[in-house]
Amino acid sequence: MTKPYDVFDAAAADYDSVGVDFVGPMGSALVAAADIRAGERVLDVGCGRGAVLFPAAAAVGESGSVTGIDMAPAMVALTRAAAAGLPQVTVAVGDGQAPDFPAGSFDVVALGLVLFFLPDPEAALRAYLRLLRPGGRLAFSCFAAFDPGYREAMRVIGEHTDEPSQQPKLPAMFDSEDTLRSAVGAAGFADVTIDELTVRSEFRDLEHFLTWVDSHAGRAVLRRVPAERRPGLLAALAPVLPDPPGMSTGVRLVKAVRPAD
């Protein structure tokens, strides 16, 4: 049976590694927003290839620690190898829905573009509250607005597959800043703040755009396009995306605090 993280396991070798600014700038921005400091203990949930993990490791220094967990074994293996020279970093396969650590283990729990993939985001927030020390901080990112060109491009790709499907809708808590604040507050957090970031991504040409789509969750759609339909797909994308292609993605950076006991 296909598991939700299988697409990321399959894309691990290329994830965030095809010469496009996307996940990397978002991860660095999240670490800066979380104000991670030297000596702190950080849990990076859904660490992927380290977009949050590596800037967090630089922020905590050797006096701190960063634990990265991910459900995709290939992601874990590659990121663990890349972090081999960083004694403050541990990377392991772990469940982002309910991480298995003692209560109060961390000063910061961070998630870069992960929370909306989980089966029950609200329950996950309650689990993270338990993992934080009193006064500890939650920081996560989620999408605010997709570029219209990207949405149209993914629709076109879907139309060229053998089994066209609708784009999945994010859970309702991600609909707006108000619904996010409400969900995070309901989980027990205080001092919820939300900032917005826009990341600009540029591609050499349409083939480079498709290479990028294939390197993340879009792979699940693109890989269903039969080889004989690829030329038709490129022709259909030409009027949808500029030449050379580019897009702007809006991201929300959500921060909150576990109240002192």
C-alpha cells in the first residue's frame, strides 16, 4: 500500500537539489523567525534534506542540539550523511504526527512545510506542546498563496495523465491567518504571531520547471504522464508559464509559545 511519504522517499535524491530557490529560503526564514539561539535543543519535524535542520544547527552551535526526524528513510539517510561533520545534529526516521520523545525535551519544535501533510494537524500541535519545555517555542511554515501560473501548470500536467485528479485541498485550519491562530491557540499555545514571506523561483526553461516538479510532491502527478504525451505537455505549458518560467510563492511563518506552568 502506498504511504503518504512514499513520494518524498522516491524524490529524496533530487529534493531541493535541482538549482531552484524554493524550500531552502523558506527554511532559513523559519529559523530566523523562530529566533533559535546558541545552546538550545531543537526538534525539526519532517526534516527532509535539511532546509531547516542545517541553519538551525548553525544557530545552536556545538553547545546545542538539533534532532531531525522524517518518515522517508531515503531522506533520513541522505541528510544524516550530509550532517556527518556536525556533532550537534541527529537524524532519524520518526513519526511527525506523534514524535516519540519525553515531555519537555526541546526548547524549539520547528516544521518546514510539513504540518498540512499530517493526518491530524491539530492533534500533532498538542503533541508538540507536550514536547516543549515551559516557555518553549513552536515555529512552522505553511503555504499562503500559490502563484497562479503554478496552479494552472499543475492543472495542465494533471490533464495529461492517464488518471486526472483534483489538486488536494489543505485542511481548513490553513485557510487563513485567523483559522491558523485559532487552531494553534486551541492546542494550548499562547502569543501566536504570523509573518508572511514571498519566495521567487526561477527556471531555465520548461524542462527545468518539470525537473523541479519531479523533485517534490508534484512528482506524484508528473510521473503519471505517459512518455508519449510529454511533447504535448510541453506545448500546453508554453502559454501558461512565462519564458523563461518563474513563480512567486507566499508562505506563512507561524510562531507560538508554550505557556509557563
